[in-house]
Amino acid sequence: MDSDSRPGRQTSADWRADLLAGITLGPSTAPAVNRSGWPDYDGRPALRWGVGLIAGVPTVAAVWDFAVHGGSFGEADAAGFAAAAAAAVTSRRPLVSFLRSGGTRLQEGVAGLVGLPRAALALAALDAAGVGHIAIADQPTTGGVWVTIGSRCDVRCAVAGATVGFSGPRVVAATTGAPPPAGSHTAASALAGGLVDAALAPDAVADWLRRALIALTPPGPIEPATRAPTPPPVPMARPARAGVPAGFERVAARSGWEQVTAARTGERPDGVAVLCALLPDGVDLVGPDPLVGARIGALHGGGGMRAVVVAVGARRGSAPGPAGYRLLARAAQLAGKLGVGLVTLVDTPGAAGGAPAEAAGIAAAIGDAMAAVLACPCPTVSVVLGEGGSGGALAAAVTDIVAMTADSYFTALSPEGTATTLRIPIEQAADRAGLRPTDLYRLGFADRLLPATGADQVAQAATGLLAELAWQDPVQRRRRRQQRWSTELRDSL
């Protein structure tokens, strides 16, 4: 057992009782063999699992008991966890891990340690099956259980006051010669670092878990391929490429610089507003970069459709860093795993530059995010809300459908960067860039132009586009996406 695995500020078991009232926990697995001959070691597992309802949602729950060897994870616990994950795969129910663990069962030595890859393989099977996994990191959650289970689930929450981290504070002090700084290895620091998606008081966990379970659970047992036949929604009419689409006459009359100015100063919603309008009852996916926001849940007005929505950036003028693009990649991969739509909201003049971003690997992070969006097997839609600058914006826009609002633009580099590179005035750089929505529609970069201005209107349009894609043959849709992003645009404006 991890030497920091003592009760300390352990939260009361009572807060979990109501959540688990609908779960029937099975008996513990057989005790582990005492291979090391540890004195008086009984090998009891700290983990039990069962099936039932949490917040009315059919669920598989794996529950750690800190009173048993500090909740440490050994051979028997690995067997129980693998069984729980297998039950989740078979039943198509999400798995919820209620963690209270000091780490690996040290009394078992390496025999206990190798339970961790067994858990990792069980979760890989869960991922391959497209079944969701939620973890609640309680006091404490450290060591191998945090590494293998807590930090790798789809959506994760930490209980306020809990110790959360790779090594417990006492282990850090013993191995480094100095204790960690105050505030480190806590639920709050884990949230600040983007390691968990929420840090909540015990009495707030139930509502968060309800929303998370709804977000990760299909709306019904009938798969889309076998659902009752319903006429697909009428596709949005594509205006002719020649001429100016209705509602965009004023855009066509602007200069390029006027369009950039409108994107930067006009009255329009930002990414957070549209994200919340799309998924008002969803749960957030959190990273350490506040300039990228993400959420998963049921689309408002989407008839039960679920989606992952990512705002790149979350606020006007946002220049996301590497951590923001890692969140975009995580979100795209989660959408693909769960088989739900992906909507990206683009509003950034470009990714962060400068020495800190370079040292943190901004180029690789953008490249990985772009690859994840391109590879997402599910329907994907991007909406350019305002600014769209360079590869930092394009990473989020390589989707099945690209839509642009009236006060948006997209360009290979910001007008300021272009002006510096080419040694021309900023206004001239913008005017020559062909960055207006009407320009980009004629070139074939933008598929739809949205005259809508409010957050609810944009959200409704994005939902409609995702619904349109959901009725297309998935093989053909993915083939069209690959072809679209592997061929050149139209010859000229």
C-alpha cells in the first residue's frame, strides 16, 4: 500500500450511499495469494462491483473500499475490475469507477503491480466497444489507480478536499527530500491542471454524475441502423456558387479589412455562448487552457442526438496553446469512441506563438488535433463564428461541413502576420486574402453561410447540419471528407 494511504481527511462514505442505493454489488473476488509471505496478509480485495441504476440510468459501478488495505489495488482487485469492464461491454452500460485508493497493493509486490496493465487492457476493450467510463476520484486517489484508471477515463470528477495525484504527498517528501508545495496534489490543483473535469463537494456529485451518465448513454436501446424508418430531415438548400447568397449582400460589399473588423468588433456570440446553447445540460471536458472549451451532452432541440462540442477559442481574440489543442484531440477521439457527433466552434486569430508555446510543443499539438478531427468516424461540423486564422483555426475546421457566419473570416495567416511577412499594409493584406465568407463559399472551402446572429440561432443551425449528416451513409460520408481535404479548392474567386 502507498505509504500516504491513511484515512487523513477521508470523506464520509455516506455521500455515496444514495448514489449506490440502486446498485447491487456482487461478492468480492477471491483473495489474492500471499506470494511474498507478508505477515498476517489476508489478500482481500478493496474493490467490489455491481449493476443497477444510478440517477435512473442503467450502470455498472466499480466501488473501492478504503477501509480494506487503504483501497490499494492488487491481483484480486484487477480481476474484479476486469470483470466489471467486461460486464459494461456486454451490457452496453457505462462504467462508473468510485475511487478511494492509495495505489498499488504493496504487500503483493510485483504481483500486485502487474494488475495495472490488466486494468489498462480492460479499459482498452471498453474503448474499442464504444462504452463510456466515468471516474469519481475521492479521498485519496493516488498511485497506479489514478494513473491507470482515474486519469484515463472519458469524464472525470474529483471530490473537493481529496488528495489526487501520481504520488501521495508523504511519498513525494520521502523520495525527493521535500514535501510538495501547499495546494499541490489536491482536487482543486487537478482541476486547474486540466486533469479532472470537475472538482465538487460531495453533495454536488449526484447532479454532475446524472448529467455525465446521460451524456455518455445512448438515448435508447435501438441502434440507428435498426430504428423505425423516419423521413430524413430536408437538407438545407445550397445557394448557387455564382452570385451572393441571400442575407450576405452586406458581406459581399465589405472589403477584406472591413470583414476582419466586423469579426473582431461586431455584435455576435462567442464560443462559450454557442457551446452552452448547444448543450445546456451537458458536462464539461476540461483542460488547463481556458481558451478552449469542450462539453458533451444531448443537443438542445436535437431529438435525443448527443454530441461533443469544442470551442476553439472560447472567447474573442483567443490564441490557444498546446493544452487547448490536446483537449480538442481528446474531444474528437471521445466523439469517435461513443459514436456521437462532433461540432467545433472556431473563433481564433491563430494559435499561441512565443517561446512558452514553442517549448510546450504547439506545432505537434496542432498537428495531432487536426489528425484527430480528420479521423473522427462520426459526423463532424465546424462553425466559424468570428476569426479563423491559420493552422490554429484549421485544426478544428477539417470537418464534413464547414459553415461560416456573416461576421467571420478565414485566412492562411492573420492580416498582421501577412503584412509583416509580405511587407505590405495590414488593410491591403486583408483585402487581398480572399477571406470573406462569400469568397470562401465560392472557392468551396465553406459549405454553408449562416446569416444567423444569436447564440440560439447558430446552435439551431449547427444541430440541423449534424442531423443532416447523421442520415448519410457513414462509409460514403467519411470517403467524401477524405476526398474533400485531400484535393485543391476551386481555381479562382
